[in-house]
Amino acid sequence: MDMGLNNKTALVTGSTKGIGKAIAMELAKEGVNVLINGRNYEEVEQVVNEIKSKFPATSPQNATADLVSIKQREALFDKYSSIDILVNNMGIYEIMDYNDVDDTVWEKYFKTNVLAANGLCKFYLNKMLKNNYGRIIFIASEEAIMPSGQMPQYCMTKSMLLSLSKSLSKLTIGKEVTVNTIMPGPTLSENVYKIIDSIYSDENMAFEEKEKEFMATNLPQSEIQRFIRPSEIGRLAAFVCSPYASAFKSSPIRMDGGMVPTIY
């Protein structure tokens, strides 16, 4: 299906690996010129070159920046002053006991997972409204609406993104601009793959078997009983960015594999 995104420009934050990279790849597949972002120039450049090789009709660009830094965000704005699509994917997470989460940690997570994304929205949203076209997506988590208690500092920030998405969407009334949130469930990122692979030391055991055993033991509430593949989230994001998804407004879109047990 042609998503109608050819020659659009998208900034995907944290797009050198995992979900962010998968979204960038799916957008490039649809003819989008993707701005690849990360803090490491060489890693960003590697993904840019990979996209150029796979999708030569597009023009991916290096958008290296630490988006937590206001100064580096402003430098990014100077270089890329106008975009059609903003995917706020960048974020940090870590399993932590609540008693170990001091004010420094709370502040770090708030600045990284919320304020950086908000800073980008504040700059680009008004331009989208003026052009009467734009797509903003926040990547949250099922933890935003179903906190496990294992990452309180992370869950708080992901819940905040749902609220921010709703507030910003109110500014888009009557415009061909949408603001939505995608909430993935447990996803097979590069780090997750390594962790699962290392838990089961039997070399004769295929990864699919390790994955199945891990899910049954640790995540029995998952209805798909496997990790979501980043490419699946990438395809969903590409659709939400498309003209065919203009009726999605401030929508919390769940792609959690059935992890959340409630109707809403």
C-alpha cells in the first residue's frame, strides 16, 4: 500500500537502533527523507548510509544532536528549520526500585523523556499548523497506562506523554495536523535480544525457543507470546504518519500484544 508520503521530511529521534531505526526505515521505504538522530555521529552516519543504500531515491540526513541540550536542539533547528513529520522516539529506561529513585533521577528522566520531545514540538508544531500539514508521534509504552512498579521513573514520563499529546492535539483543530501516541508492548530491540540469548546458555536452543520460554515464564499475560518486532511498530508509525490516518487525533494507539487487560 502506497502511504502517500513520498518526498515528505521526517525527524525520528533516537533512530540509530531499535524502534526508532525501524520507524526510520519504514518511512524511507515510503519515500520519506528521514533525518536520523542520535548522540554519536558515526552511528548516525552508519544508518544514513544504510538508508541511502536501501532506498537510493530518498535523501536521508545526519541529525546528530543530544536533544536534552537546549543549545544542541537550537543548532538542529537552525539546520533543519522545517519538517513534515516528527517522531519523538528517544527515551531512557531502567529497572529501578522506587526507594532508589532520587530527585536527580526524576529530573534526568523528565528532561530526557519529556522536555526534549516538548522542545521539538514547541518549535515544529506551529510551522506545521502554518503549512496546514504535519504529523507528530510520541512513542510511549504500555507502562504508561499499566505501570509494572519496576520502573516508576520511566512510567511517569510515558504517562506524561499521553497528556502532552492530548494538549497539543487541541491546538490542531480544523488543521491537517495530527498528534498521536503509540504505546508498544515488550519489543525485541538489540539489547533485549542479547539479554534473552544470554539467559539461556544452551547453544543448541534456537532463539525462538528461548523467546517462547521467557515469555511463558515472565510475561504470561502477553497474548502473542513473543516480543513485538520493531518493524511492526515501524509499519504502524508509517501509517499513522500518512494522509490516510488524518482522523487519528490525540489517540493513544496500543500495540502491546494484548499485555493490557482492560477494554480501554
